[in-house]
Amino acid sequence: MPHRFPLLSEESSDKTPSLTMEIIFRLKVKDAMMTNLRTANKKDTFRVIQKVMRNNDISGVPILEDNRLVGMVSVSDIINALDRGYVEESVEPYMTKQLIVLEDDMPLSFAVSYYNKYPYRRFPVINKNKEFVGVLTTKDVLSTILNEMNNEITLLESQIFHDKVELPNQIIKEYIIKQFDFENAGHASFRLKKLLKEKEVSRKIIRRASVAAYEMEINVAIHSNGGKISFILEENSITIITKDTGPGIKDVAQVIEEGYSTANDWIRSLGFGAGMGIPNTKRVSDEFKIESEMGKGTTVKSVIFLEDTDEGE
């Protein structure tokens, strides 16, 4: 029976508090994993590893060769060695070699889904160079989330929020965008499309605004630590603005080029990160502006002028 992780099981995901979900999407595996670990060599005997486990009160030991993960030995492996009489032998022929690993740069939400998918309580973690860097357990995930929740609540208590003030003939909508929240990314642009239809804006303009909003929303989800998207609908224009909290863009001119992307391999494997988001947004905009500061975040602004007639598109 797989070990169920309570925060993201199918039965409970819809009921999970939004703050908890936001934290899970914001954090990465490396933010929660254990790094001060006991490891062993594949030539070590089960007896040696048994002592390591007992002295450090742990239930699994990674087996490394040149800092590369080549296997794992668990308590059940030790028990088998004792029962079958090879406890004084090298672990190499018996250790678990087919391992399911996490990458340290993966979002924590991906790691949580592994606990529901596989019957394990811990997963080894490697970096982009395939080097072993840590282990992630359910205990690590929960303690990290609880600590982040405490920090978040403290921050929220220190902030004062003000309602947006709308001027005559102006409608303002604002939505939060969570990092790597691909399940909900696109909801804000859908709401904008619905609003423009209600206001009887031409189909051509709705299509352009929807493209800009979607690309900007996805861009924040993929490349930033999270942020917000705002829509300002006025008599003659729709303004779409995204503001994120970092990490910022080193070369703004470069991201406007088609095909340029800093997305990593697992983002690309999901079908995102083709490097067309910003170029597409600029193409459909009547006015376009992007400002960024390293470490502080990026602001993208798209303005699309409204037309009185529908050109039939």
C-alpha cells in the first residue's frame, strides 16, 4: 500500500488551505532535503552499515562511488542479510540499484506527488551534475512547510492591505500567480476573456488580450518565484501587468528574442519554456514594456487598444 502524503492526496487536495499549497509550490526540494547524511561505499559490509544505522538512528544509507549514487541499503536489506547469512559480505551484489530519485531544483510539489505515487518514505536527491546531494523524507517536507507557514503568518500580520480604487469607467482585476502552479496557470487569462466578452469587446481584441495575458501568466509561473497579474479595463484600452518577486532577468533584450529560454529540462518536458512567451506578448501588444532588477523581480506591461468594430476574426 503506497504511503499517502496527506497534503496532496487526491481526496484532500481541494480542501488543502491555499497558504499551504502556495508554500508547497514555492519551495524546491533543496529547501527541505537533509544534507548532513551518513553514506557508505559499495565494498562495505552489511555489518558495517548496520552499525552506521544503529549509531545514527537512521533507516537507510546511500551507497556512493565518486560522489555518484549507485545504490541504497535499507533496514529491510539488513534484516535479509542477517536472516540469509551474508551480513559479513559486501553490499554491492545485494543493494537496491534501481532507484527513484529527485532533483534538488525540482519544486517541492513534484516531490510530494512522489509520496503518493511510490511506496517509499524517503527519496535520494541529486543535482544537475547527477551528484548525490541529499535525501528527502516526509518528515522533512512537513517540518519545512510548518516553518514556512509560521514565517508567512508573521509576515502577513505585519502587512496592511488596501483595496484597489477604481476610477469611473475603469475595472481592475488582480490575481495571484504561484510558482510552478501549472494546474491553475491560465485561469486569470480565462477570466479576462470572459470579462471582455461581457463588455462586448471585438473578438480580435479578445484574442490578442487573451494571448498576452496567458503568455504573461505562464511566464511568471515558470520563471519567477511567484507574483500577480492585473487587468485594467478602461474605455479605450486593456492594460495587463505582471509583477513577480524575483529572481529577475539579467539581459532583458535577450528574452525578447524568439526561442531564447532559461527553462530547465523538466519544465520543457511538461511542454513549457519554448522561449516564445515574451515575444508573443510583444507581438500582440500596442504598447509593451518590461523592466527587471536582479534579485528583486520583473514587471511586464502590455497595453492593447480597444476597437469599436469587429473585423470578423
